[in-house]
Amino acid sequence: MSEPFRFIHAADLHLDTPFQGIAGPAPDVAAALQEASLEAWDNVVALTLQREARLLVIAGDIYDGAERGIRAQLRFLAGLQRLSAAGVRTFIVHGNHDPLDGWSAIRKFPAGVTVFGHDRVESQTVTSDGLSVCVHGISYRTRDVRDNLALGFRRSQQADLDIALLHTNATGEAGHAPYSPCSLADLDAAGMDYWALGHLHRQQFLRRGGPWIAYSGDTQGRSPKPSETGAKGVLVAEVAGAGIQSVTPEPVDVVRFVSCAVDVREVADVAVLQARASDEIDRLRAENGERGLLVRVQLEGRGPVAGDLRRGTGLSDLERELRGHFSGREPFVWVEAVKDHTRSVVDLEAVRRRNDFAAELLKRYDELAAADPEAREAFIATSAELLSRPGQVSTALRALDAGDGGGDADGAGEVDDVLAEALERVLDLLEAGAGR
């Protein structure tokens, strides 16, 4: 093989996706978000051409829904046409968001584009500079595919390199539906050199060689959820001889969800707090290059400023001031939210020595903390049922769940966090009341 051979693995484009969990962004931010997923696809095409890749493989969820918008379809087609004109082969499977039974306004794709069907795993072999590459794939016919499609893959007999495309939850990751579930053993058994997986939005390697098994993640983050934050992009695979030598992440996102933590310990007042938060956001701007940022500021720790944040509209005022400070920046910075996890300074040992309601509350917490996980879960379930009636508590719980993304934390750890959060909030209220 006289020339280096490389291919690019992309997935989960979600073209024209609606962004989730973002309250009332400024008009320039809203306009940028509307274009972000489409521009990220343009960046995939540009990177493929710039790196002189011979193949682009896309592992499902090109669109965000079965009823794809015409704008998204035309933009996707334009990118495929550019790739085809440059001699790049593109291989596509469809996933749960864009199954083959969805509506399509595009009836014909350019030469060099292969869309795998749904009846069985299909294979197609291409040759480049003496290297024979067989690409295998299968699409979803409908959204809800629960069969283990990995069992239908088998290595070719003649090719030098075998690449498999599959949309699957191979890890059983929480927060993602178990579409086409499979195991690493199932993937191993197929004898592939590289598994190009889609469905999970967090870029990750399940195995680095023998075979390579990777999720490229989505190409554009869509919300403040943990799986949607940070750099988003594709994977670039370098082939030498008949083996994959390296697989490297390359970002293509144009808007990025990021977060920063600001500790309120030793913060004298809210003016100092605003300055520290602004410094952290400036750091994020420097780290993330020329792209728009949606920033979530997490306020943490114990300090006297915690009480200031809870007076009247203190927290929302700080959020508004930070947004104003960064308005007009290019590329834009939008403070998506300021989350208050701070606590007032409370001497727990002094509370334990008292003979009042707060001391009894802390005693009950200590008992629960020492109990088995099932007892803690039962206590939370019973309490949640009692507090589920419409009102401030249930509204606050729903807001916390929506804002923090849900479903990404470990179950046992989440229960402990809920208990600790409840204790600290109630103690804050009790101590504040006692101080009046």
C-alpha cells in the first residue's frame, strides 16, 4: 500500500435537533443553536476531505426523528455530494431515531454512498491502493429494535480489513434505551477489526485493538446532561499494512456545553463570587477555542455567602449579572444556569449535643447513613410519596431532576446524595430560623 489509508467514524448527528433544557437564550444564541447540528455535519465533511480519508462510516441517528425535516435532509445530501465528488466512499446505517420506515424526501443518493438495509447484515468490499476493506452493517427498520443484531455479523474471507457498523447499547448504559443490546463477547465472536458503534453520546473506547470497539459519540452536544457536555466529534482511524495503528478523537462541534465549579469557602461576598465565576468562565473560553459556549456554573462548598444567595432573588440576580457580563462576546458565551449547591456553615457536632428538633433530625440521619442501602431507598420512596402532592416541594424536585439530567448517576450513590442534600437543606432552614 503506497499511500496511508484512513477512515472516519461518525454517529448520532441528530441533524436539526431541538436543544433541550435551555431556558430563553438570547436571540444570537438561539440562532446559533438552530444551526449547530448542521454546521457540525459540515465540519465532519470538511475534516474527511482535509484528512484525505478514503471512507466515512456513520453508525446511525443521522436525523433526530423518523419525520425528518427537509432542511436537514438537503444539508445531509449536500455533504454526501461533496464527499462523492472527491472519491470518498460513505457507508450508513440507520438507528432508533431515524429508522428506515421513517419519511424521506431524498430518493437517490450520490454514487459511492451505501445505505445498509434491515433484513440482514450486508457487506460491501472496496479496494484502495491494494488494501481490501469489507464494510458490514445493518439498519433499524423501526424505532424499537430489541434483537441482538451483533449476532448476524461475520468476518469476510477475502478482505484485509473488516469494519462493522452497528447502532447498539453494548454496555447497558443507564439513560439510553437498550436498543439492539449485545455483549463484548458477541462483538468479539464476529471477528471484526473495528466496530463503529452508535447510540451512546459519550465518546468512549470499549476496547483498543483486537478488535477496536468504539463509540464516536454525537457530533454536537444537545443539552446540559453529563453525556452531552464537553468536546463532541468523530474518530479518525489510521491503517498501516493490514492493521489499525491508531484511532484519534477529532472535535467537530460548533457549540459546546461546559460547566465549572466555584467553591464559596473564603468568598467574602457576592461581588467576589461573581468575579471568581467570571474568571472560571474566561478559563473555559480559553480552553475550548473558537466555538460558542453554554456554561453551567456550579456553586459548591460552605460559606457565609450561601445565605446571601438565598435571600430573595439572589441566585437569579447573580445568573442575570453573569449573562450580562458576557453578552456580546464572539463567539458567544451564554450562562445556561447557575446551580446553588452551597451550604451555610453549621457545626454538626454542636447540633448533636443539643436537645432540639435539629438534633433529633441529625440523629435520624446518622441512623439511616449506617443502615443498609435498601432501608435508605425505602425511606426515600416513602418520603417522596408523602411529598408528591402539587406544591413547592414537588415543583422543586422536578426542577432539580430536569436540570441535572437524571439517569447518569450510580443508583446507590444517588440515594446517599439525596439524603445528604435533604439533611443539609433542612438544617440550613432550621438554623436560619433559629438565628432570627
